[in-house]
Amino acid sequence: MCNCRNSAACSPVDGSCACREGWQGTDCSIPCSSGTWGLSCNRSCHCTNDASCSPMDGSCTCAPGWAGDTCEQTCPDGTYSLDCAQRCECSHAEGCDSVSGHCHCLAGWTGIHCDNVCVPGRWGPNCSMSCHCENGGSCRPEDGTCECAPGYRGALCQRICSPGFFGHRCSQACPMCVHSNGPCHHVTGHCDCLPGFFGPLCNQGNLI
């Protein structure tokens, strides 16, 4: 009596089963072992990156994030997930993870879609670095370089302006302070008058 499964041919002589591609066992009820396919399961699969192999024809079903005949390629840029069917939704990023779609934010940006600039005091990839600017300076979120507050200079804004200069990037020359304690204030540019003198340039005597 024939007891063949999965459309296998049954011998009219002895009732033995001739399994179709992808099946094995006396009654052809057992699928080919993982990594094999074809008649008598005698062919080897060539699928890569955790892809599954069809026991019937050896074709590959890629895992999420992979493409190609043998699933040897990552999803094209801007796509991810199963069959690379999903589009990345990233703003300031170098693409997204081919499996999860997680955005690879450019330095200075963070958030699910990389659309949030780093908060003050943070910079770098995913805003993971701390700023070290001094004297009220702020760092660029992209590369951490310091933008100094008026009156300061140096890589970390650790130095005041050179004598005779003040303001943003120490780019302004002090006015000609006459009777003062030296050049103008490095931040405001105001003259520091000696006792008994007043006025913007300390050139007026005390009238009292």
C-alpha cells in the first residue's frame, strides 16, 4: 500500500516512494536538512548571512538587511529591513542600519531621526562627547572646537585677550585710554580710570 507524502511518486511494484525535490524519508515526509536541497537532498545551499535556503530549488530567502542571490549584499543605502523594502527616515545621518533602520547620526546630531542638534556642552557622534571650553565658551557640536566668549582666546578659551584688544575673538582694538590702569577691559572695551579721572577715555579730571 502506498503511503507517500508531499506528491511523491509511489512504485506500483513495491510501494516505495520516489521523493520530489526537497523531501526525504521512506514516505517523503521529512524536509531536507538545513543547508541541503534538491532530489535526495544531495545539493548544498550557498546562502549567506543567516538566510534560509529553499529545500526545493536552493533559492535564498534573505534575512532582514540583506540582498542578492545568495544574500551577500547589505541593503542599498537608504533602505533596510526584510527585502530592503523600508526607507530610512534620517535627516543628518550617514544612512541607517540595514536591519533595524536606526539612523547613524552625523557628528553634532542626535535623536531617532538625527534631527536634534546637540545640547550645549555636548558634541560629536550622537552627542557623546563633553565640551571643555572655559570662561563661558561654547563648543561646535560637529567637532568640539571652542567658540570663545568676548574677551577670551585660545583653544579652550583659557586666555584673556592680549593687552590692547577686547571683544569677540579679541578682534577689536582698545580706545586710547589716557589716565587708566592700563589698556581697556578685555571683555567690554571700557577704560579703567585712575582715581580722579573719568569719562570714556579717562581724559577728564574729577571736578569735585
